[in-house]
Amino acid sequence: MEKTMADFSRLLESWSFKSQAELKKFMKSIMDSGDIPGSSPLNVMQVAQDIIYAAEWLYTRVLVSFIKTGASKKTEKTLAAALEMNSHVPEYLTGEKPIPRFLPDAITWGGEDEAFCYAATSRELWKRIPGAIDWLKETTFPIRRSGN
């Protein structure tokens, strides 16, 4: 079966990368191998960029930063970048909005469906970190209420 960009995107989403450097190394090896028939390096890099800016990647970085440095300026800056890409996530992580019972088969990058899908898989982890949910509520509530 010929691989398509959609197949490649699903493959890439299923991988767990510990860092952007690890992802870039993986992407370079894919491009160097020419393992995706009909794809250009530009298309491959766009898929990688989409993954890097996915809510799962960004909000997990926020949580890691919170674990390492608490409610620091660094964590707030990491949160600001995540909010820029998907501002819906905090509503679902904090329980302000309920996570739907049934999740979609596909998501919209930056959409509400991406937000509740991330929360469905990560909310319990956030809850296990003392203060993380409270910090997220306190930090994002004024921002979300002002519409910024």
C-alpha cells in the first residue's frame, strides 16, 4: 500500500518525542530516506510543524514547566504560547466545560475538539500535580474572560 501524507501524519502523531530536537532528527531521517512516495520535504516539514504546535505537545510542555519551575515567568510564557495555538484547552482541563462522552475520530488544529480530546487524555495527569489545575484556572480565567 502506498504511503500518503495522511498516513504519515497519523504515524507521526502516534510517536512520542521527548524534544523538538528528537522530532527534527526523526523528520530528517524520513526526508533523507525518501520513505514517503510523492511527498516533498516542504510537505513533510509542514506535518512536523503541525505536530509541534498541537495542543498535546504545547500543553504538556506547560505542565512539565510547572512541575520544574512552578508558577514562574517561564511557565507563564510557555502557557502564553499554548494559549495562542489553542485557547480552549484550559476550559476542559479545569472542568469549566465538560469533556464530551464521545470523542471524534479526527480533530481540528486549534479547535475546541482538539482541546477536549487533549483534556480527555491528560486531565488526570494535570490533577495529579499539586496546584497545576488551580494555577491554570487563576492564570487563564482573566485572559479568557477579557477575550484576549
